[in-house]
Amino acid sequence: MAQRHPRLEPVGDTDPFTPDAARPVRVRARSMPADTHFEPHRHPWAQLAFCATGTLRVRALPEGERREELTYIVPPSRAVWIAPGQLHCIDVLEAAEFRTLYLHASLTPAGWSGSRMIVASPLLRECVQGLDAQPLRPARETLLMQLVHDEITHADPQALAVPMPHAQLGDKRLRALCEAVVRAPAARTTLAEWAADVGASERTIARLFQGELGTSYQQWRQQAALAHALPLLAQGASVGQVAAATGYASDSAFSAMFKAAMGQPPSSFQGR
């Protein structure tokens, strides 16, 4: 099979969409084919990245004291908040109707820093669609911007980031192992077997997971499985198909893990 190469998409001119005190929420809508890639960039305002259809991968890149990279798989029912000044890049995994909200830094909810995934409620999605409609009366735009901000502030968080070791400063063996697991989520390879593949002992890799990512391998592996499972469920895949695609030996084992982590069975997320 021919290797697919990402299509580099420039961030483009953001001036027409720059938020300010008078218009603190701006919408940028674009249709993006699969394999589109936005290179690492930052801006002084906050951003909410999601898609009306399709699937994105958003990566919050390490800088300063934070050494790990956070990766989010984003189906239409989810959105990723990116704080002002946060270095990030975006990949389009499945052809997407990409929606970007640019928000004035003053709208950052109290206590929010860095990046996080939230539930994109139906009301939030409808408000974004309303803001993108033209022409738009100023009074209606003001009301929609207020609703958008309120929906974001009160959105349910989803702890579904997959931490990755720093590409330059992290342990190369740990980085190689994590990348291999993300590339092959269906593999039922044990930690000992993964460790042998990268030239380390199981004990060494377990210590590196705790030291660099602050988690055990099993906890990290669960996060990676959930990140892959949600887009598949959103596309309507069966629980059995998703269980197999994420390396679980049975539907029941996958369902038990999913419900413990998400508070709802996987069937609740099918087709959403």
C-alpha cells in the first residue's frame, strides 16, 4: 500500500478572526480533507478546536517545565480547549468540517490552563453554527457569544489526553514504545514484549512511565484505548469491533473498562 503523506495546511491569515474586547468570540469554519496537517503554532488568544463531522488529532506540545506531549483524538462530540500562548498542532484524521473558535484571553475560565478536552454539547454546536451565519445582527451575535462562553465554562471535562514523552528530552525507548502502541492499538502485546522490542527491561520501562509520564503503563494504555475507541463509536462501529480494535480480548472486558472510565457504557456513545 502506498504511504500517505500529510497535506501541509498553512494557518493562514488570522486577522479577520482575531477576537477583541468588542467581539471576544470569533468562528473560523473550514472544510479539510483527511491527512491535512497544521504545523506547530501559537496565538495570544484561546482556541476551541472541534469538527461538525470528521475526526481531528490535536497535540499540545511540550515547553517550559512540562516535558510530555498531550495528544487528543477529537470526534464531533468532543472539543479541545487550547490556552492562550499554548504551542499546538492539528492533524485531520478523517475528512472534517473543521470549526475553530478564537476566544479573547479574558474569557479563559477560572483555573483553566494548558489544554483540556470537553464535551461539545448540542447547544454549543448550534451556537457556533449561529455565529457563523451571515449577516448577523450585533445584538444576536452578543447573545450567541455569551451562550458559547457559558457552555464552554460549564462543559463536562473529559480526561482523555494521551501523554507522550518529550520528543527530544524524553527517553527514546519510552517514546518509541508509546508511538508503537498508538500506531497499533489492536495489539495485545504485553509490557515485557514491548520493552524487549525497544531494548529495555520491563522494570526499566515501568519506572520510566512513572518518572516521565506520572502514570503506570496500564493506566496509560487505557487512556490510549479510550482515545481510539471514542471516534470509532462515534462513527457507529459496534462494541465488538471497537473492543477488537483497541486490543481487548472480549466485549465485556472492554465495556467494563469503558464504563468505569467514562461513567456510561460504550453503547451510549455509538453514532454520536
